[in-house]
Amino acid sequence: MPFIDESPTMSPHLCARGQDGEAISPTPPEGGDTEKGLEMKKLVLSGFLASEEIYINQLEALLLPMKPLKATATTSKPVLTMEQIDTIFFMIQDIFEIHKEFYDALSPNIQQWDEKVTVGHLFQKLASQLGVYKAFVDNYKMAVETAEKCSQANSQFQKISENLKVKGPKESKDCPTSATMEALLYKPIDRVTRSTLVLHDLLKHTPKDHPDFPLLQDALRISQNFLSSINEEIDPRRTAVTTPKGEVRQLVKDGFLVEVSEGTRKLRHVFLFTDLLLCAKMKKTAVGRHQQYECKWYIPLADLSFQTLDDTDSLPHVQTLPEHEIEEMKIKISSIKSDIQKEKKAQKAQSRNVDRLRKKMNEQESCLLLHSPTIPFRIHNKHGKSYLFLLSSDYERSEWRESIQKLQKKDPQTCVLSSVELQVLTGSCFKLRTVHNIPVTSNKDDEESPGLYGFLHVIVHKATGFKESANLYCTLEVDSFGYFVSKAKTRVFRDTTEPQWNEEFEIELEGSQCLRILCYEKCYDKTKLNKDDNEIVDKIMGKGQVQLDPQTVQSKNWHMDVIEMNGIKVEFSMKFTSRDLSLKRTPSKKQSGVFGVKISVVTKRERSKVPYIVRQCIEEVEKRGIDEVGIYRISGVATDIQALKAAFDANTKDILMMLSDMDINAIAGTLKLYFRELPEPLLTDRLYPAFMEGIALSDPAAKENCMMHLLRSLPDPNLITFLTLLEHLKRVAEKEPVNKMSLHNLATVFGPTLLRPSESEINKAHITLASDIWSHDVMAQVQVLLYYLQHPPISFAELKKNTLYFSTDV
């Protein structure tokens, strides 16, 4: 059993470690005991839920006298001063809200228990909020001493503090029990240890392949680190989070953000305390020396605002990498991952080689993390300068903004730190931090899930819980290479409290583990500026996330789920298709349509040089989609794409009417799907090896000869269609300042679609790893298309005129 110092008047020392001091590592059930393990898991959870209800009632009893005490504090005869009340009841309200939310989320899961129920995310979230307990523990000794002194000085308070009424559980007929304030103030300290022990028990009865296992493991790690930090740092003389006035300065949130400093991107560790925001960087130290942070700047929350600029102001010049270099980094990272796996599987695997590869991967991932964020988050000190961070996700920006605003509502006092105080605070950050490593794969344990590679199909059904009618839409984000990116967006549902989108999206996953949904209110008034980021952006009404559990989403059936966010519920369904299945080129059994039918068959039937579907989609995109941000990159609604596919296959008469009414991203998606579903790639299986060899040539003249010769070798329908598409994509890229689609962006989208070999060719090449999507082959496919996109105009007539001068052998 762990040691718990039960004396409520002493600083608590807690421990949930083994006899040798190492963290206890529970053994999960063997395969045969899974059913029994799940039943045991339910029993553990039921017991914990019952004790959680008692704990919430105890916190509620503690909070009950706080309001009347605050009411008298402003009268001529106060029972306690406001300062005494704040000291005694410090953080109790926050702890109560955290556990009430946890209890309300856990209870329905136990009532509807089966093997598919997951609770790990709830415990992980609970563990992530332990910073609140850290502040409580830091203040605990002072709270007890203040309560004791006040009892001695005021008989009215003594009477209150010695007889607090605690409600019994809902289901029991027990009468309320009495407890002293001193005893109830000790309950949060006792609770942390209890929660840690429950995590041990849950892990013992959770199979390793259950989606809960890694989440519970993570929650246990955080809890154990927290308990050991309390043991090490509970000394009352500690200055880490105590101000010179004796007030507690609690760390609320920390994490790695990219700051733009003098036009250069810098990776910073940002710490949000109860009264200030501190931006630090890790100092370079000699091997074996204790690591330390160096403070770059800090802003008291009382002086912090989210800067507002005029329309004429713009972002300062920020160092940015070209899109193709970002993509090449991803390719290198995936290639190194593949090398690490091969090295581990080798009979004579050497840890030295694996370590070398890990170091190499860390360098690439750190560089990617530094250069990929683009969403601005500006912080302003009303007495000084402004600071700019770049984030990759609106979800993350919203979390930082909300955390700061929540603290500002408590009217923090402005603070000016002396150089010594700043040094002490910065020195404490190393121990206080909750985020220890930058979020890259090389910092993960080997046992952690590598994530999903393939396509996630998501249907956003509807949302409920809005109090007023608004123009509403949702966006979807997934994690990729250590950061989140926005992947899809629903239509705006106008003037409603119950939007019913029922839109399906196909989202490409690259080692993804989490799906986030953000719900926005669309702002059509372009005169309004959002004060947080200085751009016209829509208001976030709610946000939530769900773990992508491979066992749940990889089934053939749709998995329905609900995300709750600020009282709003968003219903959605999802299923996952592995990359191997989703990129198969399967010929259509119906040769009367156009999808999955050879391009030569379609053009012969239509008596055209370029398939009708290609011509019509290109015409529509150029008419009204060429200025659309992310055209060809943003997913269209899958149901719209399928409707267009069916219409083209059936050669429906009103196809032109459908195109003019359809969302432009759906039309762009239909064109991509057409090329992806060709039974063989547009640039043919036969020529694929030659394209790979040609693009690898170093001599420019030799490469030019080879690449032009390969185009001449294509069948006429393939060549004319390719040249038509090529000129179209060049026209799209001319609008890059508006649509943000460069030639390289377009090559990344279309390269694999136009070149990826059919199934038989892939089998010959023995391509097996799903994560090999970012392989050298894919990089080469992108480079082939990019070569032609960057080439001066290529005419069919000129190519054919020169055929006589070249051998037709490939």
C-alpha cells in the first residue's frame, strides 16, 4: 500500500510507488481472461464512481458556507475577511467542477457497460488537470492554519467549521453526516492517491490491445509524476509558485509554441500561471548538467490583451519554407521510420543504429514542427510590446485564449518581478512543467500506437443545444506528424438552432490518432474584427475531440459517436479504410459508365479527345473555383461527389445543371476521384518504371530528352488528357496568392493519382507497409508531375512532330 500521511495539519507526503521506489507497472490480463478482466474492470469503476459521488458531496459541503461568508465580508460585521476566505477555500470550486464533469461523463458509461465502452480518455483528461491540485497542495498548510486561527478568533466561524453537513449518496436513504472543515480540507489530498491506485487496478484488468490501455497508462504516468513531485516539493519554504506576498502562483497550462521573433521562427515553452504568462527557452547545458529554462519575456495577465490592428496592418515578414520542402521533410520522416522498423526486425539489430536513426528523425520532426504552423495568435502587453505565436490548429489557439480569459475574469493583480524573483520563477518551471517533450514521434515509447494510415470517412449528422438561431458550420481536424491540421468543413446551415448537415467527408490520415470537431458561427459582417487574432474569423461555439481507436473505426460498419462541447452535442459517424484498400485501382464491371473504365474506351465511345467529365469539371472549376482557398486540397462532401459520379456514369441529361448548383470542392473532388479510379494510371503502368528512372537523372539535357520522349510514348487519349489537365493546373497555380495552391501543392495532390501503379504492378514491387505512403516512390511521383508543371508549354502537335527524331523504345 502507498504511504499516506493522515495528519491533516501537516504538509502531506504521498506515494504510489513500489518498494524499490520505481513506478508500479500493472500486468494486464492474458488473452483468455479478457472477459473476466472486463467484468473486474466494471467492478473497479463502479466502486470508484460511488466514492467519486461521496467526494463531490464532501466538496459541495465545503463550498456551502463560502457564499454567505463572502456576502458578510463586505458588511460592517464580517465573519472573515475576503483574503481569509480566498486562502481557506482556495481552488475548491475548481476541483469541484473538474470532478463533477468527470462524474457526469463516467456514470453513463458504467450504466451501459459492454466491451466497447472506453473510459481512458476521461481518466487522461482528469490526470491532465492535476495542476489545480498542485496549487491546492501548495496552499494546503496555509489554508488549515488560517481556518484554525479564524476558529479561535471568531466563535461564529468556529461553529460553522465544526459542523458541515455532507449529503449521502443519491441511491441511499442515509441522512446527511457531519464533518469538520479541517477533515474536509484534507479530502482532495487523499483523493489524488486514491485515483492513482484505481488507475493501477484498471490497468491490471484492461487488455493491452484495448483502446483504453495507452490512455490509462498515460494517466498513471502523469499521476505518479505528480505524486512524486509533491513528495519532493511540499517543503513550505519552496518558492516555485509562491509570490513574495505569500500568495500562491499556480501553473495552469504549459506547452510548446512557435514564436516569431525578428522574422524568425523560434520554438518556445510557454507557461501560463494564475497571474502571468511566461515565455521561456531551454538553455543549452553541458552533458550531465541539470537542464534549465531562460525567460525570454513575461506579461502579467492584468496587462495582457489580444491585440487589435487596423485592416491596413498585416503580419510581419515571417520566415517560411516552400511547400515542397515541408512535404520532403514528411517523406524523409516516414522513410526513417521505415528504416527504424527494418533495423529492429533485423536478426543482428544494433541499438546504436536505431539510436542514430532516432536522432536523425528527431531533427527532421523538430524542424517540421517549427516550420509548419501558420495560424497567428497575437499577445499584447498594454505597457509594452506585442508578441506573435504561430499555431497549426484553431482548436489549440482557442484553448490558450480561453485559459487566459478564464483567469482574467478572476481579476488578477498586476505584478512586477524583480530579477531575483524572475530567476526563481523561471528556475521552478523545469519541475513544474506538465509537457516534457516536444510532440514528435521520436519522443514516444515504442509501445505507443503508430496511428492510422489511410482514409477516414466521417459523416457529420447534426448538432443540438444552441440557445439562439445562428449561421452554423463545423470543421474537422486530425493530427499528423505531431501537429493538428484542418481537413474538412461542412456547409453553413443558416439561421437555425438545430443544423442538420448530414455531410460525408473522406479525410486522409498520416499516422493520426485523434479527430477534433470545431463548431463555428459564421460572421458575414466583414467590418468586424476578432480581437484575438486580428483577422476576420468566425466565432467558435464549441469544440471537442475523440481518440481514433483502430479497433472501433477499422470495422466495415459505420461507428456512430457524439461529441459534447459547451452544452452543444454534435452527432457524427466514422469508418476507416486502410491505404492499401483505398488506393486500389479496380476496373469497373459496367463498361457503359466512365469511372473505372479505360480512358481510350471512354474517348472512343464519346468520339472526343478528352473525356467529357474531365472537360466539364475543369470548365466549372475555372469558372467559379479558381479563387477558392485550397481548391483540390480541401475535401468535398463525399455524398455530393458520389451523386456526381453516378450522374456522369449514367450520362444524365441535367448534369450541367447539377454542376452549376454543386459545391466547387465536390466538383474538384469528382475530378480527382475519376483519375484515382482509372483501372490503370493516366501515365500508364507500362511507362511507370521509366518515369521513375527519368526523373532521377541528374543531367538536365538528358532528363529533358527522356521526359519528353515518355510523353510521346503515351497513347493519344492519355497524352491529350494529361496536357489538358496540365494547362488547367498551371492556370490554378497562377492564382496562388488568392487560392494558396502552388504548383508544388497541386503536384502533391495529383502526382500519386496520375502515376500510382495499378494493383498488379504494386504486387510486383512488393509494397507492403501502409506507412510507406510517404516513400521515395511517392516523392518521385510528385516530382514527375512538378517537372511538367514547371516546364514551358508543351503542345501535342510539337511533341508528335518530333517523334521521328527519337527511338520509340522505352
